[in-house]
Amino acid sequence: MVQTAGRRLLRHVPKTNQNRKTKEVNTWYLPEPGKLVKATSERLNVLEKAHLRSPRKYTPREEDYVEVILELIEDKGYARAVDISNNLNVRAPTVTTMIQKLHNNGLLTYEKHRGFALTEMGEELARSVRNRHSTIAEFLLILGLDQKLAHEDAEGMEHSLQPKTLEKLGHFVRFLRANQDILKRIRESG
């Protein structure tokens, strides 16, 4: 028996290699205690669809860069390659390459040896990433995680959740903020 993501799977691998060509393995999924369902096609279809999601317009790394650039500009009034390098733990040549890529994608204006600034589209993307991060972090804080862990987890999750999921999560967080009695009960239970 294998435990994965809170679900129990029973795997039966045939003792013979009769199905070697097709590599068929019978996998059984227990959605409820006592209910056994063959899941090879059902579960694999879900996994396949999850990996066929339409790709985002920008990579998580591009989103991180514009987010850091916006934070630096708001904090210091400007952003330099060395500041980005320090904040993202990458080398200066990597920053230069990404700055050129962001420039080519219309997210920032860049002149060699003169600096750069976010375009309206770049600033909009950075604010969107920041809002996603804030929503996820607030939700994780509601669940009782400490600040550091909530923000570390939000940093990864902000790039992978679908817009509809984030929208629903935002509604839920706003609902809890408006209903402090429920929020208090949640915090006390954890």
C-alpha cells in the first residue's frame, strides 16, 4: 500500500511479464473507505490534463524578476542589476540576460549602461504577482502557519495556481476577514 497526497493506493503488479509491451499495471484508487475503483484511466486522465494546462504568458522566473524590480523601485526609487542579483540569489550575467529578455517581451525599457524601468505592462504584471502572493500568504496565515513559512510557500504557489483558483481563494479570504468570529474559531482550532 502506498500513501500519496492523503489518498491510499493499492498497487498490484502482475508477477509475469505478459504485459511488458504495454507496461500495463493495475492501479486501484480508494476514494472512500471500502470503495475500490480502478483508476488507471481515470487518475491518469486527470494527471495528463493537469500537465496540458495552457502555459502562462510569462515564466515564474520572469514574474519573480518584475516583482523584485517593482519592490526595489518602490523601496529605493530605482532598481540596479546588482540589487536584483542579491535579492534573487543569481549572478549578475544572469540578471543581464533576463533584463534583455524582459525588454524584448515589453515588460521593461532598457538602455545598455543607462538602467531600466518597468513598462506599464511590466508594472501591471508585478502588481498581479504581488496580489497573488498576498492572497495566498494571508490564506496560509489563517491556517496557522508562521509568517516566514507562509511567505516561502506563497512564493512557489503564486506561479502555479490557476486564475479561477486564486479568485475563489481571494473570495474565501475576504469572507473570513469580514466574519471575524469564524476566523477566530479557525485560529483557535489549530
